[in-house]
Amino acid sequence: MSAQDPRNKFKTTEYEKQEQSLPGLQSDLTPEPDCGETSYIGHDRLKGFKVLVTGGDSAIGRAAAIAYAKEGADVAINYLPSEEKDAQEVKHVIEEAGQQAVLIPGDVRNEQFNYDMVAEAYEQLGGLDNVTLVAGHQQYHDDIKGFDTQSFAETFETNVYPIFWTVQKALDYLQPGASITTTSSVQGYNPSPILHDYAASKAAIISLTKSLSEELGPKGIRVNCVAPGPFWSPLQITGGQPQSNIPEFGQQTPLGRAGQPVELSGTYVLLAAEESSYTTGQVFGVTGGIQID
């Protein structure tokens, strides 16, 4: 099969305006994102690995979890209890790939939950080789006066604080050769005026990734980051974007379309796999051509 034009792959000319209450379900999204349920083909690049993914029920986290399983890893996923329907779908795909699936519902804004989540993942999987941090919160506001303290704090409590807590506990278990993968955003480099708090939290994740890599590199643990551009997900229709932006979401990228979560799978797999044994402290942009620097 010849290479496919990236402008046309997964092309959607116009998304339907649609709203869901937080946190949203992928199974109720139109069209439903492609997270690699059938489209991702594994090649045993993570055979025998044990991985924890936060936000693993939908979109980017779901795509990472599915790819890890199809590459031979056992996977624990975290999600909010209200996302159980989506989580059960991911569990089914992981088990169909012949791997163990562990479901750990709970809110990563709770400090103690993060510690318990990592311990449970380690105990149930029988080890821990990679922690992938994807869970995130995004809500737009039309102007700076719309950013109240509570919503600003919630963004950081979801996007940034759990990195500290999860990594702190994971270091009880991670051995030399293990890795940590964080998830930032193109917003960390090119912030939107309607996403002040989200963009700031994603910039913080970039800084954290680099500082953690400096500390943990001498211990043989790699830390890298994925920075997605506009990807179709429940995040967009639960207040992450104004409804007026939905129909042409992602079409301002050089490739002229939004990404599908499966298009991030290869990057997450690469960063967890042995091929990246000399890669740490790096940010990998998967943005449809939007520049990050």
C-alpha cells in the first residue's frame, strides 16, 4: 500500500455542534474518535511491559493504552467513575489483544488517590515499567475576567499536581530502564487567549518534564513529553471550545484538519519502547504542522 496523503487521512469537513456535560463520554461523541481499536497494528515493541495510563478511558489516553496493549503490554487505566462505560470498552480491546487490563476509577485531583492508584497498578500488574500521564481538564473563557479562582485551580489540580504525586509514588517501584511520559499541548507554546489557565498548566508540564528528566536520568529513568495539537475528543465539546469553533475544529493547521487520537499512538509507544533508550527530557510535537519551540 502506498503512503496516504496526510491531508485526507481521517478528514472530516465539518464536525457537528454538540455539547456534553463534564467529563463527557467518547461513546456519545459524533463522530466517535479513532483510538486504534481496529486501526492500530502492534509489533511486540512493549512485550512484557507493565504500564499505567491516566485518562485512559477516552481519546488520547485511550489511544495510548490500546497501542501499549497491542504492542504486548499489560495496562492499568485510570478514569473518573462516570466514565465507566468508556473504560469498559477499553478493557475489552486490551483483553482482546491478549493482555491484562486493570481498571482504577478515581479523581486524580485527590492527592491520596494518586498514591493509591500507583500502588494498585503495581500490585495488580505485578510491576511497573512506564507511567503515562494524560488526564486533563480544559474549559474556555471569553476573557480574563471569566477565569475565577476555582476554575483556575481545578485546571492545575487536574493537569499539574497529579504529575508530582504520581511520580513521587511511582519512584517506589520504577527501576532503571523504566520511563515516564507526560502530556502537554501545543497550547504550552502557542497559548490561546480563551485558555489562559489550560495553556499555563501545559507550559508547566513541559518544565516539569525537563526538570524530572534531569533528576531521574542518573537513576536510569527516562522522562519525555507529548505535545498534541488539535485532536478530536470529548474535551472539545464539554467546554474546551466554544460551540462556534466546533464545525471547523482543527482546520487551521497546515494539514487542514484535526487529528485523530490513533495518530498519537506511535509517539507514545516510541517513548516507552527500547528504541528511545537515549531519549529523555524531550517534547514531541504531534500538531498537524503547528510549530512548537
